[in-house]
Amino acid sequence: MKQPSLDVLMGKVDSKYTLVIVVAKRARTIMEEAKHEDLAKGVKPVSISLEEISHSKFAYECTPEESV
């Protein structure tokens, strides 16, 4: 599986930090599910999550933190 371009990924999120957090959370979810068909092919969960984000198969929501 070829990695998506950083330019494409940055068009889907607002910052590199957000991209890292979203990819990591989605990869953990994929590992917990352990039913993903690409895992059987030896594709890493991070690669799967990057591909899903680049094709807009996975959506995320940023919630602002409250100031104390």
C-alpha cells in the first residue's frame, strides 16, 4: 500500500499535530477491532488510517478545550 502524499493529508486536517493525533487514534481503533481485512495482508494500522483519511473515509471532530 502506497502512502498518501502529505499535501493531500494536510488538505483534510488543520495542522500536522491534528493529523498525528487523528492517525494515532484511528490506528489504535483498527488494532482493537482486529477484523480489518488489510491487517491480514500485513498492512500496518497507521498505513490504513492514513489511507482512510486521505480518501475521506474517516471523519474527526475537534472540540475546543474550556479555559479555566
